[in-house]
Amino acid sequence: MARKFPDFLTAYAEYANDKFVPETFNEWSGLSVIAGALERKVWLPWNDTYSYYPNIYVMLVARPGVGKSVALNKAVDLLQEVNRKTQSLNILPSQVTEAKFIELMGHGKTYVDRSTGRELMLFQNAGYYFASEASNSLRDIFGSFIACLTDFYDCPATWERATKKDGKKISLKNVCMNVLAGTTFDYLGKLVSDENIQGGFASRILYVVHREKLVRTQAFQMGLSPEDLAMRKSYRDALVHDLTEISKLCGAMKATPEFAAAWEAWNPKFENIRQDMQSEKLQSLLARTNTNAIKLSMIISASESDDCVLRIQHWEKALRMLTAVNEQIPSIFRESKAAQGPRAGGDAATNAILKMVETGRATEGAIIAKMTMNGFNEANTKSILNHLVTLKAIARTEQGLQILGDSNNHL
């Protein structure tokens, strides 16, 4: 059945735009529900043992009251409507224990692949997890739950675990997981921890950050007229129709020669930049950029048509979006380290100081006072400041403390 819109993402952006929620939040929420509709039913063959799948982990990051929940719920509502019509998706509850999470992931579904001209019955254990407030919904995530999500990102053909209670083996086949969650900056100290960076979970997340403090002017809402309500419903129904069509896509994707050439030119340049970073933790946080770029290209292609072809414009758009996300990673990492408090030791204190110096809003005395108020030792703060000056990471000037060079080198 023909689609109603030439591009689902563009149409969804128009539908979701309420002059309040950041446009990037709506855009990435739209990408997430497309990925949720696609699941593991489309793939990009890479070699005889590996394929890419269009699943993504998206984290909307902003201060409270900015619209994270509004963006997330509006998009997921469409996906839930698709599921009510097709009963084909596995949308997981936001409040769930690890044991229940794995149990629900075990509710696999079959689908028919007709892309090769033959009817093949295939099976997958796929899930879509969303949480409007990660600090509440993901509080049980730390520990083995993190390991599950880390493994599921790569859509393994087989995933197994033995239970602690009775030693029984839990086995999932053809796994696929999508995550869409919102969080505040305060929560990043737990999410982007050293443990999660080293374990690979933190690098799998796409952090969509909004820092704007602008108070938006809005008109008082008096509801919609019957005519406007009908138009709104008609538009939403068309979006649900197209998302349903996207959920029916099945088969291998293929790339045009232009797409392949663009990837081949970009990949070594990016890897040289990433591997030359002095911070190994930043290297780790950017390690999945290539994978995410290909995943995003697949989602953007599915947004536009059913032909499952990756074209140069899909690559260019994916790269623009991903570059904007990656530019926020150093500041996210710095803020997360600072948020870990005095117990995190010198690294937390150093990153908290660098963050304050980088903003240019504090004198040396103000920084010492702020650090002391947050529980850091005053003498230790002064020692770190002196050490950073000796290392030429910062400088004392008549205007106050200033960052020298790239502050990311000191993360």
C-alpha cells in the first residue's frame, strides 16, 4: 500500500512541532520509532558472519521541564498504535526488573521474508524500551542489566545466560533492542561512569543534548475546534499508516556505489582523529560512531521509501546528525565526572574545575568556594588548580582563569 508522505521524518517533525519541545528531541524520537518499527527485519549484509541492523539507543538530555517526556511520549504513542493494529511489536514497560525484562524479551515473534522471491519464515526476539525519566526507570539497570543492553545493541544471533537461582539457561535468538529515554544532566554521573565506558555501554548511546535556557513565549491554549481536531486526527492516522508500512519492510538493504565511496573516504579519516585523542575514555565514547552512522543511514532510507537502498543523501544526513551529537560528548563526559562528587577522587575534582573554567563564569576564589560547598576539600582544590597551571591546562590571567588549548585533552 502506498505511503501518505514522501518522508516520514519530515511529516512527523511537522506533526510534533509545538513550539515548546526542542526540534532535535522530536527528530530523534522520530528516528527511534522508525527503528522500533523496523526491528531486525531489515539488515545490511557486511560479510559472511556480520550484518548491520537499524536499532539505536537514544538518550534525550536536558534540564527539567524542557519537554523530554512530551517528545518521547508523542512518538512512542504512534508506535503503540501500530502495535495495536498489527500485534507485531514487543514494546516493553518502562518500569521493569532485570528478570522481567529478560522474560519479556523472550516473547519472540515470527515474520515472513519475501524479499528473495521465496517465502522464508524467520524468528526474532526484539524489544523496544522507552522511559521518560531514566533516573527513575533505569535505577535497576546497573549491574548485569547493563551487560544485557550492551550485548543486545549488536543484535546477536544467539544470546544465552544461566540463571543464578537454579542454573537454567535462558536463550534468545536473533535479538534486537531499541532504547529511547530522557534524563537530566545530574543523572549522567551514573550513566556515563568509568565502568559503563570501559564496558562499552556508554559508547552505544546517542546523547541528544539541549542546553538552551530560553523561556519560550506561548499562547494560552483553548483547545481545538472540531475542524482542527479532525485535521489533526487525519494527519496522525496518516503517520500511523506510514509507520505501519515501514514495519512491514523486510529483507537486505543495499548501498549505491556513491554511498560506499563516501563511507570509504570518511571512515579512515574519522578513525585517525578518534585514535589520536589523548583521552582514551573519549576514544571509547566515540568507538561506535561508524556503527551508528550506518544504522542511522538505514533508518533514514526507510523513512523515505520501501526500496531498502542506501543513497549518498542518507549518508550525508546521518553524518550531519551524528556529528552534532558527537560534539556534545566531551562536555557530557566532563559534566558526568563532575557530578560523581568527591568520592570519585581527583578525576571528579579536576573535571569539575575544568568545567567551571571553560564556562568563563567564575574567578579562582569563586571556584574554590563552589568546590568546597559541593564537598570537595579546599586544600585539594587549590592543589589541583596549581597542578593544572603547571601542566598548562589552564592559565591565570588578569581576566581570571582560562583554558589553554583543548580542554578535552585533560579529561
